[in-house]
Amino acid sequence: DGLGAPETPAIQHFADSLFAKVVDDDAPPRPAALDLLRNLLETSTAVRELALKVTVGDETLLSLVVERTLATSTSGLAIVAAWLRDVPSAAHLLFSDPAAAAGLADVARSDTSKRRRGLAAVILALCTDHFDDQDRNGWTKDAVRALVDKRVGQRAFARALDAIRDDAAKSAGRRRRAPEEDDVFVDDAALAELCATTAEAARKNAVAALLEGHSLTPEEATPPEPEADAAALAEERDLLEEQVRQQAEEIERVFREREDLREAQDALRQKVADLEGPSAAFRDRIAELEDELAVAKAASSSDERVADLEAELRAKAASEAADAKAAEGQRRIAELEAEVRGLLERQEKDGESERERERSAVAAERARVAQKAAAMAEHLDLGADVLPPPRDDDADDDAAESALEAVERA
């Protein structure tokens, strides 16, 4: 995106500058150019759809790739398979050339390379998925299926799909080894996944067609060339021998694993037997510890009971001491009350005595004053009427002083 003018996209520059230079004089394209083109097509669906519009000379880029690589190049078939991913218009353009459709069927039927037969079968399966009941240049889904039935045969088609599915599935393991010259999967995991999933789905359809009797008989199908048929049979024989060898290796591996498991099981049994003695001792020791724990728990319960009783006794003693202190306080209060009452009584008695003495003193003083007044009156010859009459009641000091003042005034 963004390379070149809008009417000349980047992929057109690529085709003009790299791919077109190697197709002159009907020469096959360089493998490096095909790998670059495949990597570019795997970028996105938009790139694959854009590439359908690219032309080299008077031909479309797709037609040119099929024309120059169909019969000889595994990379060319890989490009077509990658191009068809999620792009139905690529299948419609491919089948617009009847020679290209027939050539794909012939490669799927009788090519000497197992990988090329499988790639051609994957391309036919993808094209079958991209067509429907609508007629496009004389082709529909049923017409593509009929092409496979007549020119390939469902049995050969299923064998080719089996081969490419296994080839793609094992590509991850081949990455650790030196790759083969035409191994298009070893560095392209996306293509390997596409071929594996497409082959699996198409193979189920082919087997279903065989079981339903929809496949043509060998006499109705176009017979392949004897040499190609012999090569295909030899390839199939080698494939079956490889599968048998792999199954034998798998069986041997399973037997070895079973023996290893049996040895491991015997070793575990011996370990269990060796551990039975210590295990019994451990169990006895555990029983002893459980008994000791029970005794300790019982003792702990007794200690807790004693502690509870001691706490209860202390609480009771404290309560009794508090009651005794309260009784002692009450007794002391009663004593203090009695003592206070005695003091009050004594104070009251002492007050009466003091008042009695004060009255006696006042009476004596009054008598003394009266005597002194009488003497003074007698000396002055005033007469008895000057003095106030004597009082029998308890007169206070003010009355006596009044008498004295009257005497002095007189």
C-alpha cells in the first residue's frame, strides 16, 4: 500500500520489475521470484484480490503463473493455493481458462510428485468451495465436482488429499532438518495449515461420495498414461510402506513404554514393600502419641478445673472479706454515733453547769451592786425611792448597770 501511483499498485511494480523479466521466451520463473510472490499474497485478502487485477503483457498474473508453473513447479501450485484463500474471484478467474482447469485435474491424477498431486487436489477442493449454483463462465459447484469425478476419480482424489495432509502436518518436524528443494511447507506454516485443513474437509466429502456411489467407475474415468499410473502406484506403495513402518515404530514404542511402565510399577511395589515396616512403626508411634495427647488433654482439663475452683474460692474469700469489712464499718459507725451522742450529752450537761454558774455570778454581782447602791444612798441620804425596787427574776447586767448609773446621777 502506498507504493507507486494509485493506478499502478505496488504488486504491479513487483510483477513488472521482477516476475516479467523471467518469463521471456517461455522460460520458467525463478523460484526466488515465486517465493516472494507467495509471501506477498499471504499478506492479506485485500492484497490477493488486488493481485487479480495485475497483468503482465496481455495476460493476468494468475494465468501466467498457472501457465508457466503448472506442469513443473511445486512453488507455482503453492502460489495458486495461497491465492485462493478466502478469494472466490480467484477461482472464477482460474476456471475461466478450461485448459488450466483440465491441467489441474491431470496433475492431481497422474503427476509423478506426491506433493504436486496433493497441491493440485487442494486447489480443486478450494475451487469447489468457491463456486455455487450460479453459472460463471460455464462453471458451477456441480461442474467442478464432475471435473474431479471424470478426470481424477474420487479414490485418486482422496489419496492425493491424504498425502498432502500428512505432508503438511509433518512440516514442523522437518524444520529441524535440511529442507528439500521443493518443500513449500517447511518455511510457510500458514500454507501448511491451509492445505491440512482443506484436505481434511475435502477428503471427508470424497469418502462420502465414494460411499454413496457418486464416483465414476475406473472405466468411465479418463485413464492416465501408463508411465504416470505406474509412478503413481509406486508413490502410493511407498506411502503405504511408510505408513506401515510408522505404525510398526509406534507399536514398538508403545511396547517399550509398556515395559517401562511395568518396570516402574514393580519398582513402586518394591518401594511400598520396603516402606511397610517403617510405616507400621510410624503407625504405632502415632498411636502412642495419640494416647499421650489424650492424657495431656485430660490433665489439661483437670488443671483448668483446679484453676477454676481456685478462682472461685478467691472470689468467695474476697466477697466474705468485703462483707466483714462492711460489718466492721457498720459497727464502727455505730460506735462513732454513740460516742458523738455522749459528747453531745456531756456538752449539754457542761452547758447547763456553765449557765448555772453564770446565773450565780450574776446574782452575786447584783447583790453586790445593790449593796453598794444602798450604801451610797445611805451616805448621801437620798431616800429609798431613788433605787429601783429589787427584782427576784434573773436580771441581766444591763439592769445592774442602770441602777449604778442612777445612783451616780443622784
